[in-house]
Amino acid sequence: MAPLPVDLALLHELLDVEDHWPPIVLLRNARAVRGHLPPLVLSVAELAGSAMGPGSRDELRRMRDRAALYERITADLDTVRGARVLKGPSLAARYPAGVLRPLGDLDVVVPDEAALWDAARLVVRDWPVDELDVSLLDDGGTRHLLVTLRWPAEDPMLDPEPKIEISTFAYPGEPGLVPMRATPPEDRLLADVLALAEERFQRPFTAKDRLDLAVVLASAEAPVVALVAAAEHYHLAPELLELCESVRTVPSLRARVPDELTAALAGPAARETDRRAAGGAPDAPVEGRDGPAEGTEGPAWAGTSPEVAAALAAGQPVHGLLLRRPEQPGPDLLSRTRTVGAGTLLATPIGDFLLVTGELVDPEQYQAALAALDD
């Protein structure tokens, strides 16, 4: 299949703008919808020779610098054992030359907790991280973590902040419906497509998702059989089918989704939908769920308060409220938990946290946690 031309005509269709309107209308619509689309519009407009002033050129330059930043971080993370970046730079490389793929988070999956802290240490050491977030999840007795690192954008009033999400799982799933799947497929294309489909559990599909899938399917190495098998194995056939059908609503992209792909997905999607409706467990082991990851044997979160333990057992994520951050990340390979009164402290190489199960924090728990750190 020929490469997908990403031009102003296609953007008019994606953003539902009549084709006689100038690029400025595309840009206004792009700012009003989800998906970090303005850099895409600006880069395509530049390639088309549209008139651009210093403000729009500088915005495009900042976003290209951001893309280069993500590429550097991705290259650095290649030194971390087993770390893989999903979507992001690998999808951007499939776009036509000069077209800037919309930039969101950088999603990093690692094989275990020790690798997670190695990756977090690397980012904290080399970049001006000013926000640290840690979340805990339990998957059938196996503990998982998600670390989110942020720092201010070059222009904090106009640009989204750089954000790196590092997790010990590839696809979180949907509690009660789709199990967590820790390990992505070895094939990068399959892993990226599944990550696109997985987004449906967090939000409706966007123009960015439709364009991403169309660009991937325009690739010569996008085998229908392998895509369908991966979607079925990872319990994502309904979401991938929905995304394919969404792409086909864009006239210029309809032919980019092979009929045989949607036809082949129909059966697995129906079976998965029926399984979810019946509340049944998957028939076969899911990739990455055959046993605990390294460093997670035994009780998933020994040393936690009853409140935290109950939330984790119920499949709810537990978040960490940062209490103290060291000047330099510590050398520990794993985190540690201990109860302080009715609360739970989580000590990690990048900071100490009070574990909380809701938006409101008990002031007494907070003060007791600070006092425990002082001791």
C-alpha cells in the first residue's frame, strides 16, 4: 500500500472543516479538540507553503524541540534493562517527512520494579522534574507501579508539559472486564496498535488515534492475520474494531483499513464482548500474567494499612502524596511500605509518599507521616 499523504485536505476531513476554509480555521478547531493536534496542523501548513508569522513558527519550533526531547529520553531509556517505549517516537517515525505527529505523554513499560526505579532515576537525574506521582495497583496478588514525572514546558502558558509515564505493565485494562496485561508483544507495530486500542478504556477515540492507525496500516509490515491474533490474545478486539470503523468514517482514510481486517475482527470482537457481558474470566493465560514479575513474590503490598490493602484488593489504584524528595535519587532497587498509625508510608528511590485512597487526605494521617519521616 502506498504511503499515506498527510496534507491539508486530509486534515479538513479529520477535523470536520469545509475544504474552502483556510488553515487558520483548522488550527482553531485543532485547539478545541483533544489530542495535541496544533503542531500537526502547523507542520502540514508549513509544508504546504501557508503564510506563517513568528508566533506560529516558534510554536512549531517548540514542538519539534519537544519531539527531539522525547527521542533523546527514549534513547537514554534503551540503557535500562527491558524498558520499552510504546507509541510515541515509533509511531512518529511512520509519518511522512516534515509532518509532526501530535505529542502527548511518553509511555514507558518495564519488566519489573527494579527496572522501573532505574528508569525513573535516569529521568529525574537528567531532566528538571518538578512533579512526581506514584500509583500502586494489584493484579491478582502481583504488585504493579506507575510513576509519572513532569516538568514545565518551555512556554508553560501555551504548551503541554513534558510528561513521562513509567509502569510495570503495558496495558492496564478495565477492572472487572479486561485483565491487566503486563508484557507487550515483541513486535513493535503490534505493541503500538494495541496501545492505541487500549486508549478506548480511558476516553473516546480522537482524530489523533484515527490518523495514527491509518499511518500504521499504510505500512507494508502491517499483517492482518497478526493484528487480529494479537487483538484477540490481548482482549482488545472490540476496541480495535471500533477504531478501524472510526477510521473508515473519514473518506480519504476508508481504503486504508482493509475489508479483510474488519471482517476478521468481527468474530473475536463479538466473543470478547460476550465474555465481558457474562463476567467470565479469560479462557487462556494472558501475556505477562503467568506469574509474578521479578521482585514481586509474596504478598503484593505487605506493610500497608487495612484501608490501603482493601483498596488494592478491590482492584482500585492507590496514589502517593509526595512528602519528601531527596536531592539525588537513592540506590534502592525496590520500594518499601510501613504503617504509621492509620496511614501507610511508601519509601522509594525518588521520594517518600503517603499512600491515599481518595482525593481528601486525613490531616492527622498527613501530620503523622511527616513526623515519622522526621524520626
